Amino acid sequence: MKIKFIGTGSGKSSLKRYHSAFIISCGSFNLLVDAGDGVSRALLKQQISFNSIHGILISHLHPDHYSGIGSLLVQMKLNKREHPLKIFVHSSLAQHVEKFIHQSYLFEEKLGFEINIEKFNYDEFKDVQENFSFMARENTHLKSNITYAGNAGLSISCSSFLFNIDNKTLYYSGDIGDKEDLYLFNDFSINVMISEITHVKFDEVFETLKFLNPEKLFFTHISEEDEADCRKLGENLPEQLKDKIIIAADGMLVNV
């Protein structure tokens, strides 16, 4: 398994970091996790072929995690993609995603390749390919939007993920609502953890680290305001944690 951090920034646009996204590679399959605003430029910056992406997994529909998908499909068309693309999305959001694509005037007949919307449900493992699956659980990141979404006739869904890849587990918190969301997969043994840091405090993640005890912990979703704190954290880590806790950066490649 390989992890390539495409962007490690927060929802606030930055000239230093692209919005949070990463690619998980297992065998011949490359899964892009989230595709926010500017993801096409981020991939271009990392010299990653648009057509090397076989699937896209969407955690939720905030613009920094989702709104770049239309532009990315256009880039795939312009680069003469022919093989199908899988888009993994929670079942409650699937119709909205399909409509968004079509209302961007992106139709398979004109794109030249198939788009397969792959629905997932909470607490069920979803196969990506052989030896590569994931489970989603709902977190509280969008809890404050429930009433507004209901009044607008919209569904709310925001996921954290546990990936099972070649018998190793990767836990990605995604954007979360509070520290309790960090424990959504405490019934599993975790090899690698990727945690956002915008909506949760460092010490809260450290407490989770003691409980889940992953081999590696990567911090991402870093705002410019958090940059100094991240640098300070890295400098002051105890020696026994310096190889275990890593501040992710755009372009970082990790072999697991």
C-alpha cells in the first residue's frame, strides 16, 4: 500500500497547501480520497496523470472535499480517458452527485468513458478491488447543518473511513465534529491513522493515539494558522514519537 498526499490544507484556500486529498494505491488501483476545489491543479503539481486514477471516494459535500470533481472529469476527457471511473459516495448522496455531474453538462456519451456511481452504506465493508475495501461510519462534522439541510430537502452525510488493504488497516478521520469522532473505529486494530487537525486539538488526538496505538499517525487538513503550531509540535516531540507522528505535506509519499 502506498499513500500519496495530494493536498494537506484546510478549507481555507492557501498558496502553501492544496485542500486535503490523498491517493491510496493498492496493486494496480489508485483511489483518490476527496476531490475538492483545485484538485486538478494539485494533481498536475504532483505530476500525477489524471487517467491514473481509477476511483474517487467522497467523504462529504463541503467544497474543499468535493467541488473539484467536475473539473477533474473534464481533465480526464481532455486527456482522452477511455477506462471507467468509479465514484464512491454514501447512498444518501448518490443522486445529488450524479445530478451535479450532469448539471455540469458532463455526460458519459460525450466524456468517452463510463462513470460508475458506487453507493456505500454505514457499517458495511465496500469492496474497491481484491484485498482493498473500506467501511464508513458517520461522524458529527455536519451536525449543525441538519436543520438547514432538512428545510432545503437535502440529505446530510459526513464519513470517517477504515480502509482494509492487504490485511493492513488505515483509519482516516476526515473532517470531524468533536474528539469523540476520533474513536469511531475503536473496535478495530489500527496500523495507520490520518487525522485532520482543524476541528480537533493536538492533545485530543494524542489521547486517541494512546488508545488506538497505530504504528503511524499523520496530521493533515492544516490551516496556515496551524502551521507554526505544527512546526513547534514536530520540534518538541519526544524521540520515541518522532518516527510515529508525522506532519503531512503536499507531495509526501508513504509506503506502508
